[in-house]
Amino acid sequence: MTTGIIILVIVVLLAIWCVSLYNNLVKLRNNRENAFANIDVQLKQRHDLVPQLVATVKGYATHEREVLQRVTEARTAAMGATTINDKINAENALTSALAGLKVSLEAYPDLKANQNFMQLQNEIADLENKLAAVRRFFNSATRELNNAVETFPSNIFAKMFGFKKEPMFEVPQEERAIYDKAPEIKF
């Protein structure tokens, strides 16, 4: 009788422990998805501002069509992306295209003095800062999920229930050299 109670208590405790591990994995996955929803809000604002920036720049930089076309195409691809991984890749392309636009604009002092352009540039800079913050939060949530998916004993349940290691929102390897280079400051 006592042995049966002990076995029952052990089984109940194991069941509670297993449920707890599973629930933690679900919570971490949902936290990551919520973090990406925050990124989506910022990306929507970014996508709304880009056409305004492009329209303002077009008036000044008519011969920079290639750069403007890259920005427009990258924005379209980013808006059409459906999965988290596709959105990460598309947004990295848009970030790269916007960086190319910034470099091209250095040749237009009149444009840089234009009130509308300055306001748009400030809004985009503010938005990029907010994006950086929510990306850090997303990567933190992804790291927590990945740690749970890869560490023992939760990795056993993760594999059983289809949880897997998820990618971070990172700068692509081929663009790292651009971001590692110190910016040129000219007066």
C-alpha cells in the first residue's frame, strides 16, 4: 500500500514536471512571436515612411534612380514577406538599401537642408532606433527559446513536440564589413 502511494506520488510529480517543461517552451515560443509582432509594428511605420522619403529625394536626385529603385523593391519585398525568416531577410535587404540611399544623399547639400527631407530623415532615424530596440528584445526572446530547446532536459520535450532552434535577427554575413567600417565624417 505504501509503495503504491510512493509510486503514485512520483508519477504525479513527474507529470507535473513534464507539463511545466512543456508550458515553459510554449511560453518562450509565444514570447518570441510577440517580440516579432513588436518588430512588425515598427516595420509597418518604416514601410509607410519610405515612399515619402523616396518621393522627396526624387525631386533632387533624379539620376540616382538605381538606388531609389533598390529601396522601393526592397520595401515591396519586405511588405510581401510572410514568415518570420522571410521578413528577417527582406528587412535586412531594406536596411542595406536605405544605407545606400544615405550614402548617395551626401552629394546633395540642398536636399539635406530641405525642411521636409530633414523631418523625414529624423523620423526614419527615430524609427531605426526603435527597430534596433525591438530587434534586441526579439533576439533576447529567441536566445531564451533556443537555450530551452538545446539544454537538457527540456531539449527532450522540445524535440518530441516539434520545438526547434530559431534564427536571430542579424546582419547578414556579407554585409558585416559595411557595418564594421567606421563612418567617414566630413566637414
